[in-house]
Amino acid sequence: MDVPTKKVKFNRQNKPEFFKELNKRVNKHFKDNNISKHANLNMMFKTLFMVCLYFVPLILMLTNVVTNPWAVMSLWVLMGLGMSGIGLSIMHDANHGSYSKNKNVNLTLGYIVNFIGGYHVNWKIQHNVLHHSFTNIHEHDEDISGKGLLRLSPAQERKPHFKFQAFYAPLIYSIMTVYWCTAKDFIQLARYRKKDLLNAAGHTYTSALSQLIFNKIWYMGLVLVLPLLLIPLPWFQIVAGFLVMHFICGLVLALIFQPAHVIEETSFFTPEQDGSVENHWAIHQMKTTANFANKSSVFSWLIGGLNFQIEHHLFPHICHVHYKKLSKIVKETAQEFNVPYYEHETFAGAVKSHFSLLHRLGTGTYDKTTGRPKVEKAPAYADV
């Protein structure tokens, strides 16, 4: 995908009072309850828990406290869950600047993405700038770029192999972080240099590339080379454990983020020639984002509150531990202003909707007119 240089222009005349009123009510919530918009003790405990879930198993393996092959594999599984937890909770909030009002705390905790194989500079550009600013907008939001492997937007060209994508997508998702820690960051860095996104973020290509290479070397040394040298097991078992860790993390991350945007209810957009889109930014977020399983507190705790994706996209500067209470305010305000508020009662329902959309996009059963799939049977669909 080639990141465009044209700026997207949202329609500021499209119900601007909605977000103005919503922002007013959200600020009032924090003021009336005398609470900070940032992390609380619950978030701090979660941080410790997720960090330990990732690093303690690694320490147990490297110090040979655990050497049984099946026990070691179980530790790799825990590390995969820890990777997911760090990605969904800690570094996500920190890199949005919502973990703490102290910038240094956010920078430090945001850097932890490098410990799970990513690169914090690229992550901020892809996620904070491209995804949050241009959600579900063709050739702007990299999260809906399938790299020729998946068709995640109706504006993408449909190829024959996409008809099977609902079946092979889990495999693609599972290798996502393997690609991330090996090749993706280097490809992204070159692309962001070309589009001047690195300079806009305050980085030069030379310094960023040097930092990226350094980070990748020590990451691979820590989680792959050291285990190969120190753990008294055959090399292929160590490599298998490393891959299992990444397969688990990749699948978890994809199955949390994709059902929040790429589902049957949400819409997709392509800007006009002048870069304009039909909605106000806040309305656009409501049309391209969805919640799921909002009644499950445990599930929400484990996935960093990202089942409240609507609240996150509207208020990314607020720590996710507050989203559940904010969701009531957002939903009520949306209903008052006749703005859509998409949600699935269960996580399974959201995942089902995602794979149903993958099937429709892959087979061409998608309606151009509405911008979303129809619910009728195949003969009524318009191919794209």
C-alpha cells in the first residue's frame, strides 16, 4: 500500500454539535467524579501483571528453572498471552499518551513495544496517525490494507484467491507478528520516509533506521538467540516455541482489532478527488467502529478495554480503564443526535460478523450503494 500525500478533509458541517456536546459531557463526568483521565491503581496492577506474564516465563526458561519440553512450551504460550496483554493494554495506552499525564512515563512504557518485536516510531505513525485519523478510508488506513493477501475493503480490487479468505485468514493473522518483528518495520520505515511521515513525526530516516536495526538485534537476541544458547533442549523445539508465542499473539491481536472495524455493520470510504469525505470526523468514527462484549468486565480487563472501541476512537487520550462508564454517555448522546452506535452483545458475534464480511468481500457479494453488505441471499448482491 502506498500512503497518499493528499489530506483527507472531513465535513465539519455534518452534525458538529454531536461531538461538542459529547466532549462536554465526558469532561463533566471526570470533573464531577474528581477523577483523572489517566491510569488508576487498577491499570497499574494490570501493567505489572502483563509484564510479568511475558518476562517471568522467559526468565524461568533462561535460568533453567523449567526444562521439561512440555513445560517449556507452556511458558512460550504464556509469553504469547503476555505479548498480547502488553500490546493491547500497556504500550497501546502509553503510545496514545493516555497512560499518564507525565510524557516521560508514556514514552518509557510506550517503548515496551520494542520488547515484543515492534518499533514504537512506526507503530505511532501507523496506528495513531493513519488508523485513528482515517479509519476505514481506502489507501489511508493501513489497517485495512491486506497486502494482496486479504481483501479488507470493498474499494480494493477483488482477486480470485480472495473467495477463500474467510478460511485462510486465521493463518494470515497468526503470522502477523512474525512478519512484524522481521520485515514489516523495515518496509514501513522506507514508505514513511517516502511520504515524509517520518519528518512529520520528528525523526530522520538515518536515525530511525539505526534505532530500528539496534532494536531488532537485541530483541532477537533476547527472545530467540539466548533461549537457543541457554535452554537445554533441541534447537527446533526452541524455534517452535518462539513461533507458537507469535502465532498466539498475532491471532489474539487480529481477533480483537478486526471485529472492531471490519464487520458487516461498519462502513468503508473512499475520498473524493479533492480529498473530502461526507462526514464530520466524529460521525465518521461512529460509522466505521463497533463495540463488542461490553458486559464482560473480565474480558474487557484482559484486552485493554478495546471492546469499547468506539469510546477509544473518540477519546484516545483517555486511559481505557474509564471506557465502560464513558460508553453509557457516548451511547445516550449518539441516540439523541441520531448517530449510529454499533455493538455486538458477544465477542463471538463480532468475530462471526468479521468472517462473514471477509466472505462477502472475497466473493464480491457486497453492495456498493450502501457501502455495506446486504443481508439478503447472494442473487441480490452487487458485485464489486
